[in-house]
Amino acid sequence: IGDGLNWNSLFTAVAKFVSLCHVIYQEHPVRTRYGPVSVSVYGDEDKPALITYPDVALNYMSCFQGLFFCPEAASLLLHNFCIYHITPQGHELGAAPIPSDVPELSVDNLADQVADVLDFFGLGSVMCMGVTAGAYVLTLFAAKYRERVLGLMLVSPLCKAPSWSEWLYNKVLLNLLYYCGTSGLVNECFLQRYFSTEVRGSGQEPESEIVQACRSLLDQRQGVNVCRFLKAINERHDLTEALKKLRCRTLIFVGENSQFHADAVHMTTKLDRRYCALVEVQACGSLVTEEQPHAMLIPMEYFLMGYGMYRPSQLESSPRSTLNPFCISPELLSPESMGVKLKPIKTRASLIV
């Protein structure tokens, strides 16, 4: 993936990947009580469901492609789940601007849309994976519909109401989006939100390919559509009290250079200690699924073992993973953690040079 990336080439790459993996793929427009959303379904619908939700200005292709292009992670997830990628309204491939007379949605409306998607497909309890704003939406969904969530895998999640500085920053960004669209300074703000300095480059170091690809994808976003999602997230409420009532197991990933690192740590302290684990990834920004997807593999493997789920050829090594058993706290690998409970430990994934 390089400078010449466009939606068509990305879609072709995804289609090729799906065909190589012999995965069933379908796009579904789903009507919810708060408007339509696009849901991309990968895999056998008889398997347990994994729901994904992306961050602001992203869709499943730009938010989760790195993770699903990682062969080991793809085999783990597609072997055990049917994947339902929810794309926020107006973030679909080639989406037109949302008309101004369409009501804006709150975060509670977005969480209720997730419930409507489950009803559309006849799903009961599901596993959820979300990134930052998407992690907030799915956590709120889990708080409102506790019986419908088996577990949460969250990447750089939000859980508190925005601070005054974040609220003001987002208000400025909303104005820029409205008048300028997704270009120039606006895209730089989003790239800082997603990625660490190491991959964004500097005067001496060029941007990495993943940042170049993301920049190209952001150029094709409709600014007014992104505004709606960002505005909902900027008006979010604090979930701290609701977190204390969650009983599903939760695995949290956060890059040590993420703007939302403090939120992830705060969330870990408020969740039930018996069911929560934190994985902190060194030299990484918020979008761990793209910047260091291999760092997610082994923690996910052990997390899913608690549900009786395994990767094919489980005894084979994973040489491409930036994590190995010796990088992970022994507490996470204990029989208790691999079974019914996960301890609230902080794990660092070191880069292999």
C-alpha cells in the first residue's frame, strides 16, 4: 500500500484477501430506528459473532485491515467468529454527504443502533471489538444491554466525558471539518490522533506506508459526515459508574504514546478486577490495530482461550508476533487468567529490532 492508494485498490485488496481465505463476504444495508448503517459480514454466520466499530473518520477497512491482514490474527478470529463490521453512517465507501435535515445522533443512539444490527441478523450475545470512539460506543452498548455482550476487546478506549481541553480541541476541529472538509490541517489532526510520532515521520524520516494510506483514505471522507460522529463523541457522558456494573471479560490495548492512554488506565481501574486485563504497547499510538497489529495476537489468543476458542495449528509458533510468552506478565498466562478470570495486570509489548 503506498501513495497511489484509492478506495478501489483497497477494496480489491480486501476482496483478494477474502477469496484467498475462502471467507464468505457480504455487504448489508441495515435500517435501524436511527437511520441506516452499513454492515460488512465476513465468515460463516453459524459461528459466534464478533462486532467491530471503528474510530472517528475511519471505517472497517481503514481501522481493522492491518489486524485482519495479519495472517495469525485473521486465522484466530475468522476460525472462531463471523465478523460483523459496523460502519458509522456516512463513513461507507463512496458515501455522499448526509443531508442537513437528517437528525444528528447521540452516543446513546449509536449504541442503540448496535442493538438494532444484532436484531437484524438474529444475534444473541456477541463479542465486541472497538477502537477509541468505537470502543466507547461498544462499551456503552455493553452497559445498556449487558446480557447481549460476551466480552469486550477495546483499543485505546474512551470512557470519561471529554476534558475541557479535549472538548475545545474537538470544537475547533468540528469547525474546520465543516468549512474545509477532510484535508490539510484536519487530516494532520486525525493522524496525530491515530499514530505515534515514530510512524508519522519527521523532517529526516519519511511517513510510513500505513500513514500515507490513511491520509489518502481521509482525503475521500465527507467532512459533514465526520462532523456528525465527532460531535456525538464530543458530547459523550461519563461511563465510570456503568463500568462497575459490567460483568463481561474485557481486554484493553493501548499504545503508550496514545492521546487516550490515561482513559484506558482509568477504565482498567474501574472495571471489575476479576475480569479485566490491560496490554500496553510500547512505541505505538492509539490505532494499535494498524500500527502494531501483531502485538495484539498472543493476548487475544489467551483471552479467547477462556471462551474455549483456539487458533488453528495452535502448537505452531508465531514468529511474526511482536509478543512472545517471555514478554508477557506471568499473571496473564496463569491458569486462572486463561480460564474464568483475567487479572488487572499491565503488560508491555516490546518491539523486536
